Amino acid sequence: MKRMSLRLWLTSSQRRKLEISIYVILLVIGFMAGMFCTMKHDNMSICKFCITYGMAKSTVSRTEVFLFCFLKNGVPWLLSIFFGLCAIGQPCLLSILLMHGFASGCCLAYLSSDFNAVIFPRYMTEAVFTIASSFIILLAVRSAVRFSLAAIEVYISESSAEGMRKNLKLYFVRFGILFLMVLLLSGIYAVLIGFF
């Protein structure tokens, strides 16, 4: 009954906007925390870890940059699939957004600490890449949270699992498309970063 009243309060469009807003806010909170920690406490081990494993070195080959970028975005993608299949995976999924935002904030703060005209193209590439990868991870988390909530609804209401089979197929199709997006983004990043 409570669920029905919530649906009456918000239209489907408003619910989508609220949902996206929450995810974006989590990304921004993580990003701001990462920037603050790196600027104020750059010796913190977590900041050093995020910078070391969050940025590809320009001295390595394009293949290595591609693999680095693929792993950087592939791990959250894979974790999203896993936690989306768990009925109680929502807190872990939301923490993926926070951690991604934090690592991105650390990397951009590190680059901006030595900002000059020479580093500007690299900074812009990293900034655009961060926005694009955040968008992909946001979509992955969104799909995973929705599937996880649908699984809870089946368990609580003890309704038929027939609809869940169809949802499961769509779930893997969505993540297949997101996987292709991760591959494409990794390829573009590897090509661009090779110029700097």
C-alpha cells in the first residue's frame, strides 16, 4: 500500500529524474571528497593508491593504456553485474559510484596541482574521459539497482518468477551494450593519450 502511494506522488518521469539525481549526487560527493583529500592531504595512502592506479602513464604503449583503461572501467562494470544479481546489493552498488567519484577526484586534483599550458591537453582528455566513464558506470549501477529491487519484490510478494526471466535477459543485454561502450571508450582513450 505504501509503494502504491509513492507511485501516486511521483510520475515515472519524476522518479527517473530523482533516481539519476541521486546517482549524480553520489558521484559528485565522491569526486569532491577525492579532490579535497588530494589537495589537502596528498600523502594519504588512499590518495596515492587512487593516483597510481587511476591514471595511465603516458610513457607506456597504447596497448597497455587500452588494457589499463579497460580494467579501470571493467572492474566496476563487473561488480555492478554481480551486486545487481544480489537481492541486497544496493549499498555496494551505491558505494561503487562513490569510489569511482573519489578516484576520479584524486586524479584530476593531482593533475591540476601542476597545471600549465603543456599539461592542459592531458588534463582535458582526463576530464572528458572521467565524465564518459562516470556515465557508463552510472548506467551500469542504475540497471543493477533496478534488477536488484525487482528481485526483492519477487521474494517479498512471492509472485511468479516468469517476468524475472525476461528481465534477466534484458539485464545481460544492457550490460553487453555497456561492455561495448567500455571497449570503445578504452580504445579512444588509448589513441588520444598517445599524443601527450
